[in-house]
Amino acid sequence: MLVQIDQRGSLNLPIKIRQSLGLEKGSNFEIEVAEGGDIILHPVEIHRTVRLSDQGLEKISEARKSGKGELPDWILDEVN
């Protein structure tokens, strides 16, 4: 299948390929150039990170010691 790089340097994947791989707008890839010049795209998922202060880390430590609890809805939405 022939594709072309546009003036911005972007490459469009044809819809049949995107659909067959389940790719959507915003999908992320790691790109690799193999020996011989082959280009390999590796799909990756990006997950939010949370940076906590010492006080926040202390609260998490206390929560872990207190036993089981429920996760917030936004975390459950990200996991599912």
C-alpha cells in the first residue's frame, strides 16, 4: 500500500489499516528504524502519573496500613 508524507512530515495510515488494528485518533507509537531501513511502529499506551509530596506519600502509606478500600471512579474508568 502506497502512502505519502505531507508538508508537515506527517504520515497518514489508511482507514482499513487503522480499523484492522483498532487504532483511533490519539493512538501513540514508539518508532524504530531497523537495519536495512525498515520502519517499525510499536503501539504504546500512556498512563497518567501522579507526583506526590512527602505528605501525600505519608497519607498513602497510612491508607495501605488501614486495609482495603475502593478506588476513585476516574481510576476505574482508566483501567477499564
